[in-house]
Amino acid sequence: MAATAPPAAPTPPLHERLLRIWETPPGLFGILGTVDHKKIGKRYLVTAFAFMLAGGLEAAVMRAQLTAPNQRLLSPETYNQLFSMHGITMIFLYASPILSGFSNYIWPLMLGSRDMAFPRLNALSYWLFLFSGLFIYSSFLVGQAPDRGWFAYAPLTEGAFSPGLHMDFYALGLLFLTVSTTVGAINFIVTLFKLRAPGMSINRLPIFIWGTLTTSFAVLFAMPSLTAACIMLYFDRRFGMHFFDAAGGGHPLLWQHLFWIFGHPWVYIVVLPAMGIMSDMIPTFCRRPLVGYTFVALATVSTGILGFGVWVHHMFATGLPDLSTDFFSAASMVITIPSAVAVFAWLATIWHGRPVLRTPFLFAAGFIVLFVIGGVSGVATAAVPFDRQLTDTYFVVAHLHYVLVGINVFPVIAGFYYWLPKMTGRMLNERLGRWNFWTMFLGFNLGFFPMHIAGLLGMPRRIYTYPAGLGWGTVNLVTSIGAYVFAVGVVLFLVNVLWSIRRGPPAGPNPWDAPTLEWATTSPPPAYNFEVLPSIGSRHPLWEDRLAEGAARSVLDRGPALDEGRETLGITPLDAEPSEILTMPEDSLYPFLLALSLLVTFYGLLTSVWALAIAGGVLVLAMTVGWLWPGPEPEAA
Amino acid sequence: MATTAVARRLPVGGAGKGATGWWGMILLIVTEASLFVYLLFSYFYLGSMARGAWPPSGPPELRLALPNTVILLLSSGAMWWAESGVRRGAQGRLRVGLLITLGLGIIFLAIQAVEYSHKHFTPATDAYGSLFFTITGFHGAHVAVGLIMIAVVTLRAWLGHFSERRHLAVTNVSLYWHFVDAVWLAVFTSLYLSPRFV
């Protein structure tokens, strides 16, 4: 019934023993069956980045078309598919999965654990993400990519107005992806509840953890709205149902409500973890703790909650009653308060610190500037009269790119410069990093700031070309030049990563002299993360000897070794007292096979080959039962 | 101090309430419940926007649905009886209780199929038909998934997999089954009862 866990110290034989227990075997089984959160995290990062490059390519082609008036490089039909896929890719296949990648890799290291709570679910969530992305992209192979925009307003998406498979790929692909995101969110929450190091009470959590935690809860409540909407869309299109069809008693605005009840929380889902990355990184480079930790943590959570009360600001131009639009306008302005709290906390941290101007800090500083610009244009569009004037113009395009590129892409690149040395054991090139930052920062502003002006001049979004003589030519030319400079910046980043992997100088365990737990292990970390499991006495375990934050001290060099199998420590959720030893699963092919079976199901639904869909469903069931069927009982039981 | 705390003897693997698997099931229920909230929101939204009568052909009949509700509630009781049995190590109570739950769940689905066959409209008739069949169908699908879970757990109960301490799978399936029943009460109240009061 019980095992003893006496404190041990790291020794070479212990290291060998743990490696044998935790390392994934090489070969095909290891590739498809690994449940190591670090491998899964890296896969998430690489896959999401690849989708980002695909989405960037789509944008590059569109910018070529819009560089001058009356261009005919693309047909209107192709242009529709490109802008739809650009949005779907960046919003669904890049912005959220890339943060899941960082969270997957960093969470157990930051929390002082050996893996996530459900390692196999973690593998499943990756395979589902990969397959749903490939499912959506396979639409290009039959020339029928989604073409009604990434928020797919009814009735334009209904069967009568959108023949072909275009929007079936959309509805089913997103449905597929929601499974992955939901599974991932559950995994993060349970990991936080049960797998922290002893002593890591909630007032000692890094803000990045707060960000992903808030996001994961938001996913649980928001994602089902998209699920419901996509199911209804598929039913309308395939079975002649009438959810969004006014003639049959449905209502097109039902789609908009369901989509934005999901969609606006989603905006915070793709920025809160990124803001968390910044809140943990800025202190490292300012050589002091974050100013106002408690306020930033509370701001993170309250943003996540308020994010559920603002969806109607996407619908100001739909003729809703004034009372309703006024309420949501006020709510949208209130949500700026927690954002401002975070901004002032970062500024105060920089002001009171001694900033070290390395590449991650440059990206962090650039992020703050872009966040403020995107925030100001956000408040502007929260005002109903202003929004009615500018809705569906390039002003909105400018706003959403400042927000998403500013608060997602810049922190993500900063995150790579910061944590890639942990993942690969090698530093990136500092000089190339500076070039990388300035081309991306200047290119972005050159490209996207003029879009505000194009919007104010009345240029609508989603037009495939425009006539000369409207005064839109110059701003569009400048935008295209800026977009290409930005793209060069992204290429410089890739060059830097390749250079670093081949000849970057060794990083050592803690190249930035950072305070959090992931820097306490080697770079790259061994398969088992920590040889002995640490216990935590403060918010900055690696800065304790200089901060004097209290008498409690973290213990990193002695602790339970748990070397009788894949084991880690379980704690009580609130007090972080050790409560059990968790037996972690071995590598397994079930997650891969289950995801593959679901892919078969979705192709069956897409093509109306019901036998295929049912066969896939039966396989899903078989894989689930096989997965959950208990192996031999652990001897201790 | 935490290091001394972990030196004491700890159980291997959590059991029952508070285990990682238990939390996983709770969170799955949270997100599934949200899905039904959005489906019922859609029902009331389209109802409030309807130009004619809502529901178009009057409130659905209670003749089959009301007894069916009682059957589902009884199955929850049987599940509770089975689970509290295994907590005391009563293997017989666990096995019999699970079989009764399984039987009542199957009867529920059969009666729902009969009720479907009596309907004068289809999912493609109008928005109400789409809503009625989608919402009750989704609930039915959850019942079916719950029944498969119960079937697997019943099999494992007969194989003697569970003990007083180790029965997390029973606890989780039981949680899910009570959730499916609670959802039915929400669906029943919204679709069958609310048109009679408004």
C-alpha cells in the first residue's frame, strides 16, 4: 500500500537508473509512442511554427496582390480561400498551439515535476492537433479550401450559398481541433492541481503558469460554444437543418453569438500565456522581482473572466438593441483595466530594475509598445459609434494584427530566445538576434500601422483588389513593403535557430541567471527532469540567497528520488503538501492510433461515406478501451 | 519543512476523490455541461426570435418522456447503490447495481427511439425540429457513451478488478452517469416543461 520516499542526493548510479526508467527507446515505436512532455512540447512548437510559415506565405501572396490597384495575380475565388486559410491558420493552428508547446515543455520543469498529469493525453492532444491541421490543409489538395472567412458568418456559409466541401472542411476541421484543445486544457489544470513541487503554494506560481491556467479554464467554458456552432453548421449543410436559416425558423445571428461567445475568450486564450511569458522574463532581464506580482496574477485571472462578457462588441453593426450594445461597450472598456495593470507592472519593473538589453528583452520591450498601440485601437473600437464607422474596414485588420502579432508573436519569439537554450543546450546568436528584432519590429510597424489609415480612408477588408483613384494605393504599397521586411525578420529568426543548433555556444543550466525552477536542471534537461524532486520555499527558488524574501528556503539538491519506476510526487491542490506517489504511464501507441482513428471518422463525415465514419468510430472506441484497460497491478498495491 | 514531510510513507497512486483521474473526469463534465448550456441557449434564442408559435406544433407530449425521466433517475439511484457498495468492498452489490443501471439505461434509449418514431416532424422540417432532435440526440449519444463505459466497468467488476481502495474507474463512471442524468433534467425542463409554463 505504501512506499517510502527518503530524501536522497543526486549520484551517478541514480542518474543511470532514472534514465533507464524514463528515456523513450529509439526507433519507430519511440517516435510514435513517446509520452515525454519535452518531446511533445517541441513537436507542438515545430508544428505550430510550420503552420505559421504556411499562414505567412498565404499573407505574402495576398500582399503581392494588394500592392497596387487593379492587380489580377489572384482570382477572387483564390483570394477568398487565401484570406480564410490565413485567418484559420494563424488563429487556430498557430497562436494557441505554439503556447501549448511552451506550456508543455516548460510546465513540469517550472513546477518541479517529472511530467504532466496525463502524459498519454498529452501525446493524444498533440496528434489530434497535427491531424486536424493536416485535415484542414488537405482541402487545398482538392482545391476546396474554406473560403468564407475565419469567422464564417451565416447565411453565407449555408449550403445554398456555399456549395462544395469548402466550409465542411472548416466545420469538421475545427470540431476535430476542439477535441485536442480541450484535452490539453484538462491536462494543464490537473497538472497544476496535483503535480507541483511541495511548498509551491499558489502565491509562488510563476505568472506564466497563471496565464496558461486561466487560459485552460477559459477553454473548458468557451470551446463548447464553437463545438456547438460547428456541429450546427455541418448539420445545416449536410442534412438540411435550419439552425442559421431564417426561412426555416432559424437565425443567422445565432452563429455570430455562438462564434463570438467562443471567439472573444479565445483572444485572451492566445494572449494570456504570452503575457505570462513576458511577466516572468522581464524580471530576469531587469534583475529584480516583478513589481506587483499579486496584482498581475489577479489581472490575468480577471481578464480571463471578463473576456466572457464582451463578445457582442464584434456585433455592434448587426442591429442589436442599443441597451445591449451599450452594456457590451462598457464591459469592453472595463477589460482594459487589468491589461493596464499588467503594463504598469512591467514598466515599473523596468524602471526599478537594471535592464540587461539582450535579445529576449528587446522583444519584450517591443511587445509592450505594440500591446499599447493595439490596446488603444481596441478601446477605440469598443466605442459603438466609432466601431459602426470602421467595422469591416482595414482599421479592424490593423487592430487585430497589433494585438495578435504584438501580444502573441513577439512574446513567442522572445520565448524562443529565452528557452531554446534550455531545450537545445545552446545559445542563439546575439548579433543576429538584434537584426532579427529590428527587422521584425520596424517591418511590422511599417506594414501594419498604415492599415489604420487605409481603414480610416474607407478601405473594406477582404476585397481582392481595388480600383485606382481612391487614394488607397500608397498606403497599400507601404503595407506590402513592411510586410515583406517583417517576413525577412522571421527568416532571420529561422537562420539564427539553425545556427544555434549547429554551433551555438553551450548554454549551461542557467545562462540568464533566472529565478525559476526550470533553470535548476541541466540544458537540455534529462528525460526524468529532476534527479531528486525539489521542494519550494519561495517565489524565486534560484534567487533566495540574494533576495531575503523570508526565512523559508527551497531544497533542490536533496529530495525523494522515486526511482522504482516512472514515478513523481502528487500534492494536495491548495497547500502543496505531498499526498501520494503518482505512477506515470509508459510510452504507448494508443494516443497515436486513437487520433488516427478519429481522422478516419472525420474523413468519413466529410465525404458522407458513413461506413468509413462508423468504422472510424468503432476504432476510436476500441482504442479507448484498450488504452484504459489496466495493465498488471503495481506490486505495491 | 517540506523535505521532512516527504520522508514519511506515502500511498502509491491516488484513489477515489482527489486523484488525478477524478479531477480529469470533473473537468470533462464541466466542459460537457457547457456544451449543453450552449445548445439550450440556442433553443431559447431561436424560440425568442420565432415569429409563430413556439414550439410550432405545441409542447412535446409527456406520455413517454415523463416515465422515461423516472427510469433515468432510478438508474442513477442504482449506480449510487453500486458505487457505495464497492466502497465497502461489497462486490455483489457492485456487480448487480451496475447491471441494473445498464438495463435501465438501455430501456431509456429504447423508449426514446419509440418517442422519435411517433414524431410528426424531422430534423429538416424547421429550426424547432433541428433543435429538438439535435439536443435530445446529443443527450442520447451521451447516454450511449455512458452505457459503453458502464458495460466495460461491469466486465471489470466481474473480473474482480475493484476493491475497497481501488475503484477509481467506478467512481468516474458513476460521476459521468449522474451528470448525464442531470443534463436530462435540464433538457426535459427546457424542451418539455418550459413551453407549458411560458
